[in-house]
Amino acid sequence: MAKAKTGKPAYRCTECGWQTSKWVGRCGECQAWGTVSEAGAAAPPRVITAGPVSAPARPIGEVDVQSAQMQPTGLDELDRVLGGGMVPGAVLLLAGEPGIGKSTLLLEVAALAAARTPVLYVTGEESAEQVRLRADRVGAVTDGLYLAAETELSTVLGHVEEVEPKLLVVDSIQTIGAAEVEGAPGGVTQIREVTANLIRVAKERSITTVLVGHVTKDGAIAGPRLLEHLVDVVLYFEGDRHSRLRMIRAVKNRYGPTDELGCFDLSEVGIVGLADPSGLFLTRREEPVPGTCVTVTLEGRRPLVAEVQALVAKSFLPAPRRATSGLDASRVAMVLAVLSRRCQIAMHDQDVYVSTVGGVRLAETSVDLAVALAVAGSTVEQPLSPNVIALGEVGLAGEVRAVPGVPRRLAEAGRLGFKSAVVPKGSLELGEASPLRRAELQAVSYEGMRVMEVDNLNQALQVAFTAP
């Protein structure tokens, strides 16, 4: 690491603290662009003496937790992700692509909370009249919801003093600036200072604060990485802008789980939670079609039934085309190679298109087997039974590996009417399973399903295409 020379100006990264003796456009430590600025000569650390305490330290058992109990938002899917609701004094960061529906979701949350307590909605991107038009459309007009169109931090804090809300929504943090801080709103220094002041006010007054964050073209939250460390909860709002399905997941949560997924239906009249979204990812048809296979993926602890479709056609190009949508392209290419090498299904002169239904993205390795069966069915023009599901990870040697949560996946498939399942061998055996594993296997009911355990991909192809 380059060190600053004594007595000469030093340059420091505002995100990670990396120092250099000359200015560079990209930090040599965290690889962030535009974060290196002049910091002056390196100063020795200052000695800080002890000062008076604001409140004496208490034994942890004497701390009252009643004031920090979670308050439900009124949206069951959002409460599922948060772990039950919002904690007073907590600061949440909601990030997502432009136009995905962040403002609509938060306006709905603000309207539900305003029925119980005052809510302040600060918008820096729109006027109060524009927000009112959206509120009329989604039915979020209520007396307890206060709107303020401001971009100055001191003015925002003044509104907090006047309204005394229990929920504060700031849309968005990149549009709020402080006159006392150098730089334009949205810059690294401005975001850090504005966020720190809002967090201070939230903790002092026990105000639940929701900050809307922009994302970069790579999908990361815009601004310093420190922003995610400062807040208590980080939520990502995802979805295809051409689909009505929206999903919200937590990547950081100090008060609840980070392995839950919430699903919503976004329409012209607002946003509604989807307690059972599996039907959105399936195609209803009268006759089975070659090249389709149903699987069950786990989003956190939530099983979702989804359909994989494949189309294999003769290629007239020197390099056959491989196109995927909603799936990992590298894993699909690996499955195609295993089919060609281990199952003698020729792919060298075929164009292959693989996609999911409903715009869902499947990143789990458990969908490998469904991809292989869909591609094989399209190649030989033989359909699978519409009552069959398949789940399992495919290895390079052609083996089918076990995946977690098989009983839970089978129970979800059985609930939706599927009769047969192709799973890796040993997925349902108790053996030397831990007590938690035994409890899971014994508690989940999937009676009536024909479960076919397979060792390798060849065996899976044989049993899947003969299953009723």
C-alpha cells in the first residue's frame, strides 16, 4: 500500500481509507471509482480523555425491551421479510432499479401506518402534488400521512420537529444534501453525513426511518459501502419491469432473518402481497409439450414451484447458439456438456434456448436436473408427464447430487397436485441425520406422491419419461 509522504498532501479513499501520495481515479484497495480525494498531511492520532456519560451502564437483564417491540406494517409479505414488522428507532434502506415500484410500496406502507400514528413522507424527487396523484390512484390518502417535498437536510429535520412522526420515509437519500458539507447531493461525503444525521435523529426519537437508495448499473447500492454498514436493515426490491411480479429480500437484518422472500403483485391500483405465488411460474396447458419440466426452488425457507422450458433446434451457424433467460448461463452450458458426454445426446449442431416462466430467476443448483430433462425432452420430442417434478444438482461425472430441503419441496409440490417426483438418491433417508433433520423429515407430509430416487442422469432420464 502506498503511503503518503510526510509534509506533502495526501490523498485518501473516502470509502476504505486507503492512502496514496498522488491522486488516482480508482482506489487501489476497494477498486471504487471517484472516491480518492485530498486529505492533507497525515496527522498523528489524537488522545481523547474520558468524558461524562449520558446514562449509566445497566445489567443487560434490566434493559426494558417493551419499547423496541416490532410493529406490523400491515403488509404480510413485507412483515415476513422483516421478521414480523418494523422496530421503533430502526433505519431501513430499500434499494432497487428505477421504476421497479419502491415509491409505490413505501406509500402503501406509510398509508397503513398513518392510520395508527403520524407519518412523514419526504420526497426529493417529486413534488407533493405528484405524490398526491399516486396516492389517489393507489388509495393511500389518509389524514395521518404528511408530505414534504424537500432536498435540504436541515429543512427535513425541521419537519421532523414539527410533525413528530413515528415513521419517516425519505425518497431518496441521494437527493438530500447538507449545506454545511462539501460536494453535491448524492456524493460520497454528502450521503455519509446525511445518513449519519438521520440515524442519530431516529435513535434519539425512536422514529422508524426508511431510506430509499438508488442502484448503479451493476445493481449495487449507489454511494459508499459504509451506508449499508450504518443502517439496520438492507432490503432489495427486484422484478422484471415487463412483469407485475415484484420480490423483496433482505441482505442484512439486525432484527430478523435474511433468508426470507416476499412476493408482490404491482398493478395500476397499487401493490398487493402474494401469499401463494407458485401459480405465476407455471403454464396451464391441456396437453403436455416436449421441452418443459417443473421444479421446486427454495427462496430462503420458502418453496416456489417453477417451470423450465427448453427448445432445441437444428443450427445452421458454425457456432450453435446458446440462449438463457432466468437461469445461470454457465450452469446451463455445463448441463448441456454433461448430456452430450455422459448421455450421448448430441448438442454440437443444435441451437439451445432455455428459459423460465413468469420472469422468475432460478439461481439454485437444484434446477440442474429440470434443465437436463427439459433439454432432453425437446431433443427427442418426448414430453414429460404434467404431474412430474424434478429436483437435483447435476455433477460433471453425470451423478445427481442431493439438495437441501427436499421434504419441504415435495410437500409444496404435493399441495399443488403433482403426483411424481424425481429426486437424488438418499434425499429421504433418515440414516445418521441430526435431530433437526429427523424432525423435518417426519413433520412434512407428502403422502400420495410417487418419489423416484436416482443416482445419475441416465437413470433420471429413464424414470422421468416413463412416470405416469
